[in-house]
Amino acid sequence: SRSPVSTLSPFLRWGQISASTVYWAIKDEERKGHIPKSKLKTFARRLHWRDLAYFQLYKFPHMTSEPIRSHYADQIWLGDGDIEKLKRWQRGQTGFPMVDAGMRELWRTGYIQQSVRMIVASFLVEYLGISWIEGHRWFHDTLVDQDTAINSMMWQNAGRSGIDQWNFVMNPTSGFQDPSGSYIRRWIPEISKLPTKYLHKPWEASDAVLKKCDIVLGITYPNRIIEDLDSAREKNLEAMREMLTSPNGRKFADSDGYDIIEVPSQTSQKADVTRVFTRREFRRPGKAVTSQTKKQSSSKSKKNASRRGSSNVEDSKQWEREKSKRSRARARQLKSKFKEKTRGRMQASRGLSREDIQGAFDE
């Protein structure tokens, strides 16, 4: 099947083509109507993400190996140190076809499409419990379009420590990204004979089906590296929660439970503090003060003051309305008086002197 990867990224990365050229080429295609606008919009958005990644690397130069949410450095990765599992992931031998297909494509071509990147990254972090830093290192070595900024931003977000932590988990057995099975069959030929309904879960096929397809799990294709995905993920989440609810974890959370980060300031040596999106399951009450919490506090104070002095405010508004009414009446009166006292002089075509004007308003 035809790959959805444009293969433009290495040319952008190494400077053979500019992002501006690609952007306006997209606009030209949009104007001509050759490609559906929805697809062009998604394609163009990648260019914006590219600039966002460069901005983040500029602000956080250590993001290649240190979490932007600094307190996430305290997280214990349960799978760290398990070299065998890491190698199986790198080589596309996890026993989960969608993960293995993606990792094999990466190794053989240096490319891997965006949706598949998310699947393999989620698998490493959410299920194997291995630090995103290991994923970053492997992609750094294998991607033909290796871009430090983009690679770091993606893996930070996958590892939950980035500014835009992923608000989803990609289940490797759902089949959503490859419903026909063509992608798996291309990169894992040893299971290509399996009926489509078993391609994402070959362990569910009967012995008779496996034998007919010349498959011996554990020999021709590896057994699953994890048998219970939900249980494995829950253990990793529990380690995450322990970090977040620790004294240091609460130190970096605002009153609504959102993580806060320190952003280097361009105008002073003191860093700016702001909150960032935090998945609902990771929110916990904290005491950190950010610009957002200050605004919320100020808003609450104003509302309370408004309730306490509502009668005074209403009296003040009434006084202002009456004052405005009196001013309008006085203006009409002066206008009428001016016309009356200057009518004869204007009809005589005589110009008005300062004294005439002043006299018109004297009582």
C-alpha cells in the first residue's frame, strides 16, 4: 500500500527546501482544489508544530534529556534497566504487530508516520514503563529526518513531561490505525497469512488457524512481551501518581491541580511561572501561585467586594445617571440661549467677537 509519509521532512531538516516554500505550495493546492482542504490543513499544521518545537528548544535547551516539568524528574520508571524489553521494542519484536510494524519501518527506512509514532511511543512509556529519554535516543539515531527540536518535543509530550502532554493513550491492539491490515502485512510478512481479525492479536487465533498460516508463536513470531496491558499500565500510573502527590510534586501544582513550569524570562533573571495542561487523572491540589491563579484570586476578590458593597455600587450608578441627565439638560439650555443672544448679529453678517460669545453664556 502507498505510504502516507510525504518524505519531505529530511529536505526541510537539512535545508534543501524551506518551510515557506512548502507552506505556499500547500496554499496553491488549496486554491486549485486538487486535494481535500481537510488533508491540507493537517499537513500544514505540521509546519506550525515544527516552529513550536524550535521555540520550545530555544526556551528549554536541556529538553533533550531533562523534563520541562522539572518535578517529573522524580518519577520512577519501572521498566528502566530492563535492557531485554528495550531491545525487543527497538527491533520490532514485542509480539504486538502494530508496534513491531512501526519499529521495523523505522529501522529499515528511517521514516515512521505520525500516527504510528504515537503508538510505539505510548507502548514504550505507558505499558513498558520505560523512560521517554530512551525513546528519544533511539529515534535520534534512526530517523533520517532527525530533528532535535521536533524529536524532543514529541517524546516529552509522550512521556507526559512536555508542555502539551498527550491526552490520550494509543492501544496497540485496537486496529484503528490499520483496519485492513495492509501495513502490518507489509512489515511483518511472517504473519501476513493471518485473517485480518487476528492480525492485531495473533494470540487469539486458534492453533488450527496458526498452523494453517505457518505460524508458531514464540518461534516464527515472538510471544507478547506483556500479557495484561491494563494491569501493566496501571502499575506505571501508580508510580506516576506517587511522584505527583509527593511534597515536591504538590509544590509544582496550582490550586486547581494543574502542573506549573518555570519559563526562562527574557526581561529578568527571575523565571516566569505558568501552568500547563494536565490530564485529569494527574491533577492534584497544590499551593503554587501562577499568573492564572492570581487572576482567579483577583476575580474572586472583586466578586466578593461587589456582593459586599452592592447597595453602594447601585447608589453610585444612580448618582452617575442623574449627573449625566443634568449635564445634558444644561447643554440644551446653553445652546438655546446662545442662539437667542446671537441671532441678530449673525443675520447682520457680522462676525462674533470673543466678548459676544462670552456674553451669551453670562447669567
